[in-house]
Amino acid sequence: MRKLVVTLAASAALLSIAAAPARAQEEKLPSPGWSFDGPFGTFDPAARQRGFQVYKEVCSACHSMNLLHYRDLEDIGFNEDQVKAIAAGVQVQDGPNDNGDMFQRPGRPYDAFKPPFANDQAARASNNGALPPDLSLIVKAREDGDDYVYGILTGFSDPPAGFKLMDGMNYNKYFPGHQIAMPQPLTADRVTYADGTKATLEQEAHDVVTFLAWAAEPKMEMRKRVGTKVLIFLLGLSGLLYAVKRKVWRDVH
């Protein structure tokens, strides 16, 4: 009897795990269309810069991007002086100095993006026990990552009638289980774009996802260009080999 109870309990656990993806897909993820999709897709330069602005002014208050350095921003169109100014806008810890003390100094282009918290414990303490994930690879870390992140950013709403929301949680129709600790980060006009683009919620989400997609795979465009050249070369080589074969074997019956 005891073995039967254990078996039933294990089966129930497995069923609950198997059902999790189904619950996660209750709502189809929205997809606004991405310029970087497909074998010939490229990043929209203006969207990447706007996306960095959204990250800097909104997301960086809670989320780190530990794999990026300020000098990397030259790859999305910022010039050297702009990168220096962006880096100098933060204070980073350095040292020790000649007295053996750590000290604060303005950031420099070779510094990694400054994290919002000193450590994970401090991050949890400031977010009701939840640990905001690092965003460096978030688009690659989730299935359909670009659509997933876009859906989370645009999916906040009031819970439907009868839905019990736990204390400290927020309703999101695209988040698995629909309860997320993060409050809605983006709203219309949350930022004022430097290029004058109208900052709707959807535009802000689209731009920051474009920036995060670049951050997760900054060499994507180069990879696609090289891949295209390799395919063209292979097609040409195949045609040449076929022509050589026909010439060599044309008198053989």
C-alpha cells in the first residue's frame, strides 16, 4: 500500500511538471516582427540605440548586464566620445590605491556595465526576495526569447475575475502561471527618445528587445554574412564540379 501511495505521488508530480509548459503557452506570444529574423536579417541601428536608452533609464535599475562593457556600445553606433561620456556617468569601485583602500572613480570604456546591486543578496532584499535575472543572454536563455521578452513587457494587466493574485505579485498574461514579481516596468512615454520617436509601450518594448537580442549575439550579422558567402561559394563549386564531371565522363558509355 505504501509503495502504491509513493507511486501515485510521483506520478502526480510528473504530471504537474509536464503540464507546466502547457500552462506557459495558454496565451500565444505576440510577435511584432523583428528585422533580425531570418537568414538575411539585420539589426535596426536606430532601434538598438533606442533600446539601450530604455535599458539605461529603466531596466538597469534592477537588471544587470554583466557580459557587456561600455566599449561594446561602439558596435551599435555610438562614437568614442559618446561611449566615454556614457561610461563616465557611473561610479565604479577600483583599487586598492597606494594606501590599500578601495575607491570610487568615474567609469571608463573598458569597464563592464555597472550592476544595480552589489550582490545577489542585496538584489533579493530590494525586490521582496526575487532575484532579477541578468539580461546579457536573456533572449537566448528563453524559448522564442525575443517574442517572450516582448510579451512579458507588454503583457501586464489587471487579473481576470476570479483569479487569485498572491501578495506582492503582478498579473501578466504571458508569464507562466500569470503571476510575476516584477511590477510593470514600461509605460507609454516612460522615456523621451533622443531621436524624437514616439515612445509608446509597444515601441519601448520592441526597441529594448532589439538591444537585448544584439547583446545576446553581437556577431550575428557577421555570422550571417559569412554564411551567405560560404553558401554562394559552395553553390559555385558544385556547379563547377558538375561541369568537370560531365566533361571528364562525356565519352564513357
